Amino acid sequence: MMKALISGLATLVFSISILNAAHAADDDLYKEAMVAAGYAAFQHRCIACHSMESSKNSFGPSLHGVIGREAGSLPRYSYSKAMKKASFIWDDNYLRDWIADNESFLPGTRMRHVAISDITEQDYLLAFIKTLE
Ligand code: HEC
């Protein structure tokens, strides 16, 4: 009886750890899927003006390491006056506001209007942009 109980408990503990491992793997898969979707969205919506090569500016400034960077602060890029004057640090929320409606967010910006209000698409883009270091 006691033996059966112990072996039952052992099985239970074992199953829980397997479930946890599967769950962790799910999280990784989920993250990868988010980044892949963000990559696709970036190709579609941003790549025309923002290079994927690190530290290379094209029509728009490089977005490598943009999270945590001060707005309009790359030394070798010629920003609009509005962007140069901005002094906030890019974080998730600022980036969401920016891609939801950059012209209202920062009147006078030279970036063509983007209007990505879909939170899921914003999530994808953020997940991808965070991989640009
Ligand atoms: C038609 C060209 C174009 C497209 C498309 C475009 N951008 Fe931009 N982006 C620019 C330009 C130009 C600037 C500089 C704006 C300024 O100086 O006012 C800029 C600036 C930025 C900045 C500020 C960077 C900094 O150094 O402070 C971010 C963040 C940004 N873009 C993100 C995006 C994202 C994300 C997308 C896709 C959803 C996108 N942009 C699509 C042209 C573009």
C-alpha cells in the first residue's frame, strides 16, 4: 500500500516536471513564432526605409538597439528637427504609440505615416525589433 502510494507520488512528481519542461519549450516556440511574425511584418512595413544591417542607416535610421536609446540620437543620421528635439528614451510603449500613429505622436517627423493599431501586430514587431542588437 505504502509502496504503491510512493510510486504513485513519484509518477506524479515526474509528470509535473515533464509538463513544466513541455511548457517551457512551448514558451520558446511561442517566442520564436512571435519573432518570425515580427520579421515578416518588418519586411512588409519597415524594411523599405530601415536596414536590417546593424548600424547602417538607409532612408531611415538604424533600428539596431533602438529600445533604450534616446530618440533622434544616432550621430551619423540626419533627423528632422522634431526628432532631434525629442528627448525621450524608446521603450515598448513609445514604440507602440509611434507605429500606431507616428505623425500624431511626433508632429513634424519625416517618417512616412504608419498606422499599425493592431496590438498583436505591434507585439510581433516589438518581439522582432528587440532581436536587432
Ligand atoms: C517610408 C520610410 C519609412 C518607413 C516605411 C518606416 N520608417 Fe521609421 N523612420 C523613417 C525616417 C525618415 C525616420 C526619421 C524620422 C525623423 O527624423 O523625423 C524614421 C524614424 C524611426 C524611428 C526613430 C529612431 C530613432 O533613432 O530615434 C523608429 C523607432 C522607427 N522609425 C521605426 C519604424 C518602424 C518600426 C517601421 C515599420 C513599422 C518604420 N519605422 C517604417 C522612415 C521610415
